[in-house]
Amino acid sequence: MLEVDTPYDLQRYVGQSLGTSDWLEIDQARIDAFAAVSGDDNWIHVDVERARRELPDGKTIAHGMLTLSLVTFLGAGICRVRQRSRGINYGSNKVRFTAPVQCGARVRLHRTLEAYDSVDGGARLTFGNRIEIEGMSRPAMVAETISVMYAKEAQP
């Protein structure tokens, strides 16, 4: 895991890989929980029996938005900023869901730092994110996301 002291220290990593997370299994309980909080209970996500009959490989698939939501969780295992006060999601420039994540699949995040912009008290960070599926050449998702991270103390 990459560890730096402050958000300002990330500037030297622009254009570089920050690393790759551990694998995470996407089970039906996680898919069902996401369906419950998002209100997206489309049968392709939650009806195991119908999926067994009607979907390729007979498995439910995770929501694309569930896959996107994992960027924060998996990203926490790639880079740690020790002296930060808070971070916020600022948005996304582009998101593409390029392959379905079937129930039982394992995924991981590969992350690069695409851009760094100073903001008052911290940095706006643009990340390149690729969620990979174990055993597949095509990623589940590619996304460019933006976060603002604030330092515990302003840059001198």
C-alpha cells in the first residue's frame, strides 16, 4: 500500500499507478443489500432462480452502480494519507460498465492518479480506476473519478 503524509504529497504520483487492491468476492448478500438501499430490484440482480434459468452462465449479476461504489472501499486499500482531515467525492468525468460482474466473481481495483490540482486546504485528485474481474481479460468497469482531500493543516 502506498502511504503518504499529506494530500500534497500525492502530486509527485501524477501519471503513475498507485497500485492494485486485494480481491473482493461479490456474493448474493452484497448484491441484495445494494438492491435494498438503491431500490433497484431488477430480477437480473436478485432473482437467483430466474437467473439460473434465463441468464448466461445462470448467475445473477451485480448492479453497475454497486461496482462503481466499490471504488471508495477498494481504493482505501491502495493508498493511505496519514495527515488528512476529510475527503469528499467530487464527481466523475466518465464511467463505463464494460463487462458484467456475476455473483461469486472476485473483483479488484487498479488505480492511477491522472491529475492533481491544488485547492484551498488540500487537493483535487483525478483518478483512473479499472475494476478487474478475476480470470477475465475485459474489466468490469473503467471510470475517471474526482475526489477532494483536505489536509489536517494547510500547506506552508
